[in-house]
Amino acid sequence: MKLPAPDALLTVHHINVGSARALRVGERKVLSAIGKTALAGPVAVGRLGLAGDEQADLSVHGGLDKAVYAYPASHYAFWREQRRARGVSLFDEDLPPGFLGENLTVEGLLEDAVYVGDTLHFPDCVLRVTAPREPCAKFNAVMGFAQAGRAMALAGCCGYYLAVEQPGTLTAGQQARLVPGQRGLSIAQAFAGKFAKHAR
């Protein structure tokens, strides 16, 4: 069992929520809440996620096991470069927090350091790591190029879903202490297993 460092901390830079809106995916228009906006001040966290946040397709996002989605801020540089390389964005474009659909833009714990079953203890709530995020056609549409999901699969920069073990509130700038679970499967390992075919 791989144990985290005694001072393994996660810092929340931004808390983001969004409503379901129409999104063009190819020739279709679908509902999606992937577009999120950063909030100031404390945000209530219930069993089904953050106050004011919606999920359009509960078969893949939301519910008790995918109530909150955390994404490492350090991956944003990768996506800026991916979009620039494909002519999707300007050289100096700065993607806003929540652009990848995450509720929590975080720093300190990447996918290889977080395991399914680990818990994150914030001052006023506890979140449990449950699964990696899987890219979809809506993600490709928002990123602006058809191979965005494959790029995520190859790079392993997926972020992770969280269940709400103890409801409460979250505020940008807060830190969470990581408490290890059984440590059988890291988020990086779980994601790699699902997308091994893309690495060939």
C-alpha cells in the first residue's frame, strides 16, 4: 500500500458551478453543464454536489458517487498548448477556471497521488475520491478539437470525481488533508486501465 506524505494537502483555488445549457456537438444541439463559473464566498456542499451546480446527463456525471469534480490547475498549461497547436486559440489565451467542467480547480494532488477511497478533509466537509473523469463528445466540443478526449487519455490528465461523505461548505483558498483509504487503485491507474487502447 502506497501511503501519501504526512503533509499531503490539496488546495482549492476556485469553486465553479454551472447550469445546463445548449451546446453544439457536431450537427446536434445537446444540453450540457460543462461550462462552469467561479464563485466567491462559501458554497454549500450537499450529498449531490455544490449548491447552484447542475448536471445534464446523470448517466455519466453527478449522483452520489460523482457529486463533485476536481481538476488540477497544473493541467491547464497542457490544454492551452493543445489548443494553440491546433489553431483553436491565441498564443496568450488564458482559459478561465471551470473551463474543463470542474467544480474544484485544485493544486497539490495529481492523479497518481490520489486513490479510490481516499478522503479529503476540509475544515467543514469531507469528500471521498471515487473515480477518474472520462472524456466525451461534449468535452471535445468545448475544447474545440475532435481529438481532445484522446489527448486526455494519452496524457492521463483526467481529474477525479468525489462523493460527499460529510456535507458542509467550501471556500476558495481552503486546504484539505488527504486521509488514505485502502490504496488499491490510484486514479491514474483506473484511468489508464479504461483508456489503454489509446496508448497503442
